[in-house]
Amino acid sequence: IQKEALEKVTQAANLKELQDIRVSYLGKKGSITKVLKGMGKLSSEERPIIGQMANAVRDAITTSIEEKATSLEQAALEKRLEEESIDVTLPGRPVNIGGPHLLTSIVEEIEDLFIGMGYEVKEGPEVETDYFNFEALNLPKNHPARDMQDSFYITNELLLRTHTSPVQARTMQEYEGNQPVKMICPGKVYRRDTDDATHSHQFTQIEGLYVDKNVRMSDLKGTLDKFAKKMFGEERKIRLRPSFFPFTEPSVEMDISCKVCHGEGCSVCKGTGWIEILGGGMVHPKVLSMAGYDPKVYSGFAFGMGPERIAMLKYGVSDIRGFYTNDVRFLKQYHKA
Ligand code: PHE
């Protein structure tokens, strides 16, 4: 029996077969169990001899089954480890990592630049009152200059702001007419325009405002010159042209110098070698006094620019819609490494 059993154990291919072997020899009805149960019928001389033998056989089978079980388990474990092993030398799959949107980067760059000159960054609501969007900026109801900014009205008194200038009125009011104000405000603005390569019904602006005692036109010019050189390169020049905004007097438009290009793909600097990048001027006395500042004591300058336009000039983007259609092929070109 022992020989036969041990052979079977050696051949067992898996734990299930091993278990069957155990049952057939050592189980309740197993052959060894039978021998042990039959001991009572033996004579007293035979009993210890047969008993000893049967016990030895049982122990031998038990040990061999246990050994075999251990080695089968070990083999199964090794097989699993092999199957589940990972080849760490394989090249990784590239993960698509996003990056800041070009507009976000430009706005942050402009913010950093002005923060460096002591400006604080302010925000205002995109749904604005007629009062802050127009009236507080010296654009009373029915003023023809309201036509410059075709508006999305929500009610008679509420509209989507057409520029970030209401934030200058709000900030001055917050400072209660007795402290200097030095702020910029980036944000979305809305105008009733038909979208094309250079127009979008929604775009962004950055407003700047500096109000203090003795702020002069030359301060505006110096600030904008610094801005243009930092943003576009030290070799750039600026020029101011007279313009009109109801909330500034005098009002200017600012051009920066650019290298003239010709032909296809040249959209940025055709013609004169100057390109307009922003509007600004000295805050109108009426705007100061409506916000609680005495125009005899305080003066200030303000300017407003479009980050899309800045980005288009700086990076040669030819279609403003690229900022809003979110084609990753477009956006990816401007991710910094
Ligand atoms: N708000 C003006 C515009 O949207 C720009 C501007 C801002 C002009 C501040 C002067 C001063 O056209």
C-alpha cells in the first residue's frame, strides 16, 4: 500500500488530485483507516506489529502528501509570478499632459509685469449694471459714444460688460476718494459683434488704473513704454496718437513699432511699421468726481488692452477664433516646455 500510495503522490499533478489520494488512503473509508479499524479482530501478538506498521505507513503517506502539497503550492506561486511579471524595460506610453492656455499665460505675464510696478489685481462682475459700465464712466444714457460698444442687454439696467473699465469705477468707489488707487483688472468682456478672424463676441481685456496726487500724462507714457518693452522686446518704440474715450481726457491710442512684412501669412505688421495695441488716457474729471475723488486734488491715468491682440502680435496668431475653438493642435504650440 505504501509504495503504491507514494507513487500516486509523486504523480499528482495538482492539489485536487492530492486531496483525492488523501481521502482514498487516510479518509474515513480509506484503506489505511480500514486496516486500523480492523485491528480489533487481530490476535494480541499480531496487533502491536500490524499496528506499528499501519501507523508507520500512515505517517509516511501523510508526510509525503504534505511535502507534495508544499511543492505544488510553490510551483503554482512561481507560475503566477511569472505570468504577472512586468517588463520594466519596456518604453512607457506617453501621457497627454495639458498646459496653460495661451491666453492664460499672456494674462499672467501681463499681471506679473504690473504687480512688479506696484499694481494690485482686481476683479469685477461680468454681468454689470448700466451705471458702472457706462454712466459712471461719463457715458450718460443716449450718449452717442455708447454705439462704440454694441452691447448685450439683459434688462434695461443690466448688461454683459462691454469692457473692463467698470472695474476702475468700482475700485475708486471702494477706496472712498481718499487713497491712491493702483490696480489692473483682467477679465472677459462681451460685444455684439459677428465673429470673424479679428472679432469675437466675447474676448478679454486688461484694464489699468492709477489715481494719486500729481499723476501726469508722462507717467502714463513711461508706464506703457516699460510695458511694451518688457512684453515685446527692448528694441520696441511706442507712439501715442490722439483718440477719444468718454472716460478719459485727453485720450490716446498707443502703437508699438514693428517690422513690416509683406505677402502671404503677413497679417501683423503691414504698412506703416506701427501697430495699435491699446487705448488709454487721463481719467476724466467727471469720472473721478462721480467716484468720490476730488479732481482738483487727485488725477489719474487709465488704459485698456486686449490680451488676444497682444498674444496675436507676440506670437503671430492670425485668427482670434483659435483662442476659443480649443483645437489642441493650436493650443499645444504655445505650451512652454
Ligand atoms: N475701455 C476702453 C475700450 O474698451 C479702453 C480704455 C480703457 C480706454 C481705459 C481708456 C482707458 O475700448
